[in-house]
Amino acid sequence: MDKLVIEGGKRLHGRVTISGAKNASLAMMPAALLASGVYHFSNTPNLRDVYTMSRLLGSMGLFCELNGNDLLIDANNITSLEAPYELVKKMRASFYVLGPLIARFGEARVSLPGGCAWGPRPVDLHLKGLEKLGAEITLEAGYVHAKCQKLKGAKFHFDISSVGATGNVLMAATLAKGTTLLSNAAIEPEITSLARMLVKMGAKIDGIGTSQLEIEGVDTLNAVDFETIPDRIEAATFLIAGAMTKGKIILENTNPYHLTSVLEKLEESGCKIDVTGESILLEMEDIPKPVDITTSIYPGIPTDIQAQWMAYMLKADGTSKITENIYTDRFKHVPELLRLGADVQIADNVAIIKGGKQLSGATVMSSDLRASASLILAALVADGSSEVLRIYHLDRGYEAIEKKLIGLGAIVKRVKSELI
Ligand code: UD1
């Protein structure tokens, strides 16, 4: 199992190209179950989660091949309507296959994802939405078994705004008979991009980019070529790395509009930010000011940068507060940050971070994707050397992270490790 060895204290400078968005790819790929034909997805990130989704689709008879960042999916031959536990347990986004399968084939058997490192993470809204469209859902031996003759359009309100449930129900509604009205739908850019791809496939969707979606079902859809949007979470992580190390970095291939709330907070903390087209320049000369954040749905501060922001605030000259409103116990990174010398206290969904203490290198353990990113950020500014173990979590969501960091001047080495 690989680990990263990081020498702290280097100021980051230079240019880095941001990859395609993991969470956009993971929604686009299952959409290929909606129509036969050959799909080409450009700007696809080379990530473990993309390989896992390819394996899952492969187990259903589709052919997936990633050449550089071009993903080809041949969806002409679908041989299985089942998503097995072995793959779903590796990645919750596997649950996305449920909506397309039931809509197109009238049947699906998908393992329940179970919990994850930071809590239970239910799928009740996915199931309620599909039931509203007419799917009969039973739970058998840890699997969701969904059946229907033909889905029928319906009104459905998401009690909580959910990225995954919106994607699933939206995909299903494209092939339902009649009109579906979805309210309190997620408006995260990855869902908006999925909706745009579905429209290119021939779906009829109004209200894209808003929380009210109106979908007029069609009989069939077509395979398409589509470009994956830039990864806003990867971009935010590099911006924070630049800010923490008092660096000067330029991000290429971003969509700055997807990052407005994060850019605003970075400016509040003292960074100079300059946006030109798809590039973002960040320059930081001072010790950051303490800045509180509250995670929320888009366009608010994403929960997926909460752990990285906490690492940043360890450098601030004062105390700051993080309120985690999406996953209220998503604080697995805290005990590991404490091992690097951090002063963080948690009470319910609130973290109080006392900045200004010099961190010192240590061996730390990744527990999940964004926690790993936060440990790497902290290690970049710690005295001496740190080892970040179990970085397979990182490989799920950051394409070539150590190469990109090295390109910006960091001293980072990937080492094969026997430690787990
Ligand atoms: C997606 C992202 C993940 C991100 C999260 C929140 C992907 C592959 N993953 O996850 O990186 O952290 O959005 O932005 O895109 N909920 C329910 N019932 C459900 C579904 C969700 O109660 O059926 C709750 C969740 O517990 C959570 C909230 O809704 O509190 C939002 O979760 P959701 O948007 O569904 O997250 P995911 O789609 O799983």
C-alpha cells in the first residue's frame, strides 16, 4: 500500500492544470446505461473511482476504455442488471446505476451501499423518488430489487437536497412516460452537467441549474460525446495549498464560477486572487486571517473542502470555527491533524481551530479522500518530514496529486509501503 513522504516548508509556485471532476464523471458514466451506442467522454480524470465505475459497467456488459483522459464507453451490449456488493461497497456512486437500469429495462438489482468513514449516509431519497415514478422496491439480502412495467412521470420533492438522489431520479425520469416535476433538486455543477449531457442525449429537461426540474419523458435516448467539467474540489484544494505555503500559483482549466464561495473566503483570509477566463491566480504573502466557514449545498462552501479548510486555518493567526452542516460527524481527519500538533476541538458539528501553532512532521493515517487531502496540506507546512499512510483514498479523487505538487515545488515522494 502506497504512502506519501512529504518534506514540509516549501513555498508553492508555478502552474497546475486541474483535472476533470470525479463527481461529474461518476454521474455521466452510468447515464450510458440509458441508451445503446458509443460514448466519448473527454477530460475524464484517471482515478480509482473512475476505474471502479468502469469495472461495474464492465460487469454489466459495457466496454469501457480510458486512453489518457478520453473515456470510451461502448454500451451496445448490456448483459446484466445487477450491481454487486463487491463493487458498490468500494464506491457509493455505484448506486447511480439504479435509476437508468429501472427506467430502461424495468428491473435492477443493486447492492445497498452501507455506511462510510464519516457516518451512515442513507439512500432513502433515491428509493422514495424512484418509487414515486412507479418502481416497486424490495430489499433482499442487502440488495435493492427494483421492478416496474414502465416508469410514469410524477411530482417529487426531495426533503433534503441530495446530489446522488437528484442524479438517480433525474436519469430515471428521462425515460418515464409523461412529465416529472422535481423540487428541491440539487444544483451542484456536477448535476447540472449531467442534466446537460442528458439533454444532448435527447432528454427533455427544463429548469437546468435551478432546484425545480421539469422532465418530459421520451421513448429513447442516444449515445453522445461530452466533456467533463473541471474538478472544483481539486481546484479548491490546490488553492488552499498555495495559500497555506505563502505561495503564488496559477490554476489552469478551472471554472471559477463554480468556486465563488471558496474564492471569497480565500480573499477574506488575505489571499490575492485574480481570475482570467479559465485560470485562477492566487498569491499569499501574509499569515492567513482566521475565517469561519459553514458547509452547505451549492453554491455554498462544499463539505468536500471542509477538511482542507481546517488544515489551512491551523496556520491562521487566531481562532476560527467550522460548522459542518452536510455530514455532521465528518471529522475523521481531526485526530490525525492533532498528531501533527494541531489544536482543534469538536463539539457536535462544530470544530474550533486555534491557529498559529507550528506543526511538526509525523506519521499520519488517511481515513477518507478529503481527510487525506487535509493531511497532505498540513504536512506541506509542518516542520520536517511527514508520512501519510493509506493514500489509496487519495488516488480515488486526486489525479496525479504528487506529480502536480512536485511541479509546484513541493518535496513529495510516493513510496510503496507494507504498513497499513
Ligand atoms: C455527493 C458527492 C460527495 C459530496 C456530497 C455532498 C458524488 C459521487 N459524491 O455525495 O463527494 O460530499 O455529494 O456534496 O457526487 N441524504 C439522505 N438520504 C438520501 C441521500 C442523501 O438523507 O437518500 C443526505 C445525506 O446523508 C447528506 C445529504 O443528504 O446529509 C447530502 O448528501 P448527498 O448530496 O446525497 O451526497 P452524495 O450524493 O452521496
